Amino acid sequence: MPRVICVAEKNSIAKAVAGILSGGRSSRRDSPSKYIKNYDFTFDFPFSGPSNVTMTSVAGHLTGLDLDQAHGWGKCPIPQVFDAPIVDIRTKDQEKMASNIKRECRNADFLMIWTDCDREGEYIGWEIVQTAVQANRALRENVFRASFSHLESRHIAQAARNPNRLDQRAVDAVRTRMEVDLRSGVAFTRFLTELLGSKIERDSGSKPNQRPIISYGTCQFPTLGFVVDRFERIRKFVPEKFWYLVLSISIGSDKTTFQWERGHLFDRLAVAVIYETCIESSRNMAKVAYVKSKPTSKYRPYPLTTVELQKNCSRYFKMSAKVSLEAAEKLYQKGYISYPRTETDSYPQAMDLRALVQQQTSESRWGTYAQNQLSGMGPNQFQWPRAGKNDDKAHPPIHPIISAGAGLDNENEKKVYEYVTRHFLACCSEDAKGHSTTMTLQWGPEFFSANGIVVLEKNFLEVYPYMKWDSTKQLPNLNVGQDVELSSYLMKDGQTSPPNQMTESELILLMDANGIGTDATIAEHIEKIQQRDYIKKKKMNKQTYLIPTTLGVSLVHGFEAIGLEDSFAKPFLRRQMEVDLKMICDGNKNRAEVVNDLISKYQDYYGLTSSRKNKLIETYTDIKSVM
DNA sequence: GCAAGGTC
């Protein structure tokens, strides 16, 4: 029988796919790498007929990128970094993975790539092909690619029966990204470190003998930029005074306050004139202009993505993005939750979500809730989750797989498991239902309104305590057209207040919205710029904020002073690269063209930065004296 | 000693 080698991006996928295609009858062998197992079975592929199959995997990338030896740090003038030769290298772990691929492929007839169906997965697929061909040249003509977006059995079987080819454009796009990140990162990191490394004073807590690295990275700088931006907005904030009108009526001991529909105005005289007009025409009497009453809902959350998990664990449990992702990874390795790195916020139709809810019925804290959801009785029955707009075509939303019961002893893992599970049950619930009433008074020519909410059914909120929705005080029972006596009518003043310093949860949101980093790397970038001493965590009244250091502020302003056309500290450059990568994927540009464009841009920027490097030093000295 | 992206 022909021999077919299948290679997935990680062992969990290899294991699951082998289980499905073999009908549960595969046999497992160890590999030279402790992360990787080989699964043997037989299967009838359309390209090979009945075959002996080995399903194996890598663990992420199989190769890395670096400059060649002659262009190491200090061995060449920095500008050569922009056109030095690039070599593929492997770490020890990658060497072990590669030797497994080579050994399995030596006597194979076909190779089928089962990496994740995203851009990075396509590139890893290409790395696997390169490695396989080193051991068996004949394989080159017999490479197929499985297209799948989740691990439901029928879907996987269909992927096996409908092989595709690797998408070379996606491979080219990733290679472009790697090359640009490497050359720009290395060049500016060496430059900045040599320029400023000996001049900056490091804050206490850093190792004194270690020369600091002042790095540039296409993701590090925009991340820093967000933090500095907020810091400056607060520093430069000038409060502005405003004035507004507010009414209240009292019926018995019940007081209701009505807010001015104009909000507030920044002109004291204008507000005073309106105020007097109202008093002259209506004194202390107002009329009920209208009462609007309508059913209202509080929507259950969307299915859980990595970014949402990190944001909410930061907000609700004060866990850093890195710590929450690590806890989620542990839970995934132990089989409690699904793969934690996903951008997908809708569930594939074929998934058996009821079975997953069923798993939770034995839990002490939310078991009864889950039972009621599946009981067929009562108001809050199982609902298919809302569908968001994002799909990474590789992983479903994060969800619990089995009940953890008392099986967890790590505090962070407990918290993250509970959050993931409550979020999942909330997704499969009814929206909360309520009734909202808005009453509007007319006083003179002006309108004022008050809002009241009655929560009728909490539904998902019963299992999701993180979100609050409470009934407010009931509005008085008044009819449209009725005259009412005001218990007070006041002109008040206030002033605008600055925003708060950046929280990690806000920073994650900004990075995600601007395409800085990915679900898997956002936490690392935030961590990295702390290591580099660009920002620091600071606790202020129970909140942890991210504050830039002198060095962080200086880098952002220093590059502003140099005046690059696209600021390093803004997300624009990175976004532009994404646009170019998309064009490579769509066949509208080729790799060489994009690499050339971007690298020559960075070369220009390097020239400019280098000729105005004094501005970087001056900026640092200036800022140090004022911060 | 440098990047960002996978994964463990």
C-alpha cells in the first residue's frame, strides 16, 4: 500500500484528526521530540487509494530567520542589515521536529499538510515541505493540503477527501512580514542601543551590570505609542468649565431627577439666559411632554476570543494578559478547555454545544443553571450563541470541554476556567429582558428627561456575574400633558476631567483594533516593552495602570522630532504592511515588490534618523530633566 | 545582545 504522511501544526490536531480518520483505531509512536507523537492507521485518500498513513505534527514553526554569520551584531556597518543575506535556522527543538519529519517522509509516497488554515499555518506548511523534500525529493510532486476550520468529524473527513494545494501567495506574504520585521528590528535596535545604551539611566530594579538593550520592533513601538499618547493627553489636559440645568420633582418621599437634553454648555452666559427664560415663562411648573416605554434587552456576550479573554481577565481578576493566557494554555493542555488562541467569535453550525453544556451539569456552582438550560422547561432555555463577524478559519471560540470539578489547584487556572465556563454558558443563554421608560418634561422651551429600567428576566446574567444590570428606581406615575410642580430647578456648573491612565485591558483593545500583534503575541509585546523599561505598571486606588518611563516618552518624542513621514510610534506603518500582505495574498503585488518598497522606506528612515541622531539624545536629556 | 510569529 502507498504510504501517506500527514503533518499538523500541533500534536492536539494530529491526535484529533488521526482519531477521526482512523475511526479511533490508530496506534501511537513516540518521536525524537517530546511534544510530538506519530499516529499510524489506514485511510483511503482520493490521490493514493487505501494507504498506510502516519499522522504527525510540528509544534509551531519548523525554522526561524536570521542574518547570516558575517552580519552579526558589531560585525558589519548597520545599514548592511537592510540587504544582508538571510538564512533559515533551527533551534534544538526544531531540529528534533525536523528529524522526525525527515525520517517519516523518507519512504513516503505522499505528503498532506494539516496545519491551521491561516496565513502563518500556510507558511509552516511550506517549512514542512522544504524539510520533507530534504529527505525525499520525489515527494515534491506529491504534496497536498487539507482545508479545515474546526475538528468536527464530518468536516475533517470531508477535508481528507477534498485535498487542495498550498497557497504560495500566503507563504510569500508571511515571508515578507518576517523579512521586514527582522531587518527593520535588527537595524534600529543596534542603532538605538549603540546611540543611547550608555547614556540612559536605568531605574532601580534592573540589573546594573547588564548593558540595556534599546530595541525597535514593528509591534513594540506602536504599543509604546499608545501608552505615551494617553500619558501626554493627561499631562496636557486643561479642565474646562461647563454649566447645565437640572430639574427634580418629589412625590411623597420619592425624588426623581431630570437631566437637560442639551447635556452641558461651555458658555455660562448662554445657560444663564436660557435659565432665566424658563423661570420667567414657567416658574416652578413643568409639563410632561412625553413618556416612552419599550421592552429592552441586555445582550449576552459573543463567543469568546483570546483578546476578549485577556481583556476581561485583566478587568475582572486583575490578571495580566500574559498570566491569563498562560493559565488558559495549561487548561488546554490538561484537556479542560478548547484551544485558547483564536480570533473566531461564532460557532460552526455542526458543533454539539448542548453536549458541552451537559458536561457542566455536574458542577456545584453552575450545574443547576446548566441543567435548567437543557430541561425544556422554564424561561431561560438553551439558545444557539450569537455569531460575531470574526473567523480565523482555524479555531472555534474558546469553550470548556469537560467539567473540571475539583481537579484544579492553581488559583489562576481556577479563575480562568470559571470565567471561560460562565462565559460559554452565558453565550448559550437567553438575553436578559427588561422594560425601559423614558419620561420627558418640558419647562419653558427646554426639555429634560429621566430614565427608569425594570429588569424582568436576568437569564444569562444569573450565570455571568461580571456584567451588571439592575432595576433603577421606578419613574413617578404621570400622564402626558399633566402639569407637575418642580421641587427644584437649578443651574449648576462642573468641569471636564482628564482620561485615566492606560489600563492593560484598554491597551489590548487598542492593539487588537489597530492590528498590532496577534491574539498569541499581544501579551508578549506588552511584556517586552516592560522588560525594555519603556513602560511600568503602577498601582493607584485598586487599579493597575501602565505608565511610560522617561526612556519610553523620550523614544516616542525623539522620533517625532526627527520627523519621519510615518511615525514609528503610530500604528500606521504596521497597518500599511498588512494592506501590502493582503495584496500579495490576492495576487495584486508580488513579494519582491513589497519587500523592496518597505525595506527602502526603512532605509530612508534609517538615513534620516542617523543624520539627526542628536535629536534623540537631546530629547532624552530634556525629558529627563522634567519627568 | 537585535524582530514577530508559531507552539510547549
